[in-house]
Amino acid sequence: MLDRLDSTGFGCQSCVLVVESDVTLAQRIALDLKEGGYNPIVAHDANSGLTQADEVQPGLIAIDRILPGNSGLWLCKHLRSTGHRVPILMLLASDTVDDRVACLEAGADDYVMKPYSGEKFLGMVEFYLKPERQDTNQLRFVDLVLDLSSRQAMRGGRAIDLTMKEFELLKFLMEHPREVLTREQILENVWGYEFMGESNVIEVYIRYLRLKIENEGEKRLIQTVRGVGYVLRDS
């Protein structure tokens, strides 16, 4: 079953696709989104969600991890593998490190814990859909270049595509070269809100960045300072 709650154009930045099997919860989220000025589209299973993502090209997608048939993790992985680069939030009922890491490794930018809180959810949606700065500045460190307008990195002549969160993390590191940044500083400046409990979300994303910007034979630029955090340096 699929409910389209608003008629919108293709590639709608204000559209938020919600893939949630609980019909009552999905309607509540949609109403909150509508009151917040967004155009909600609701699907109740992974296949319908995939269809809507392809047809509407929403600005953000929120996916319940537990869906009938194909899971929310499957949908997230499939969206990423087929080129969808929009922010993806996963709705989680279980708050364990394994659950959170599984969502991030599937390609989600972030996660939202249940029970659902409209205020927290809308705050996160606003955070990810806030207008980007329209500038063409570039950040450079050794042979690594980060273009702030295209949100793309370059190293050694090769282009590196980044997710939104990878871009924000690399940008923060490149804005503070050779400065040791604590986990707390990274969480506050990159994620923009306080994490509850222990999480290795930073470690997961550092690993993603290293895989992308440090090919075999290239010098490691993102270095770990044990017990403190991370630093961008070339020695």
C-alpha cells in the first residue's frame, strides 16, 4: 500500500519520502512533515519505497529498518548502489552499537530512535535539508582537494564521490589541518547534536573516508590519535 500525500514535481528538494510499515506512525510522521513545511510521501514497504525514490527523487528519505519483505537495510543499500545520493535516515527501535553500525554501513547518513519524537525528527530533517552555501571555494591539503560547491573530493587526479556525512566530516578535518580533533569536537561540529550513549559512528565514517581517499600506495592523511581523536596531517 502506498499513500501519496502531496503532488510534487520530479526532483523535489522539499519532498521527504517516509518508508514505514506502521500505517498509524507513518501518518503521524507525514502530518508532522506537512506542518513543518515539507511535502511528505509515504510508502509502507521497501519495493514501493524504491519506486517512489526513483520517480520523485525526494530531498530526503526516512526508512524504518523493519519492513515487510525486503528490509530497510536492503532498501538503503539498493538506493546507494543505484546512485541515490540524498540523505537517508534510518528509523531504529533497537539502540545497540551493532544496529547503528549496520545502518551506517548500509549507506544511511544518520539514524532516528523510536519511540518517535516529532520535534527530534523534524530537527534532523531540517539539519539535512538546510540550504547549502553557494560558493566555489576549495579546501586543499597536500594533494587532496575538496570542492565546496560540488561536494566532491579530488586526489591524484581522480574524482571521489562523497555522501553528505562523509563530505561534512572531511570538510571539518580539512578546515583544521594538523590539529588534533577530539571525538566530542567531531560529533558536535559534524553531526550537530548530542549522541546518546556510546557509539563508534565516527570510527565507521573515518574508515569510509580512508577507503575512498587513501588508495593503495597513497600516503595516509587521516591519522588516529589514540585515546583522543583524529588529525589530518602528512607525516
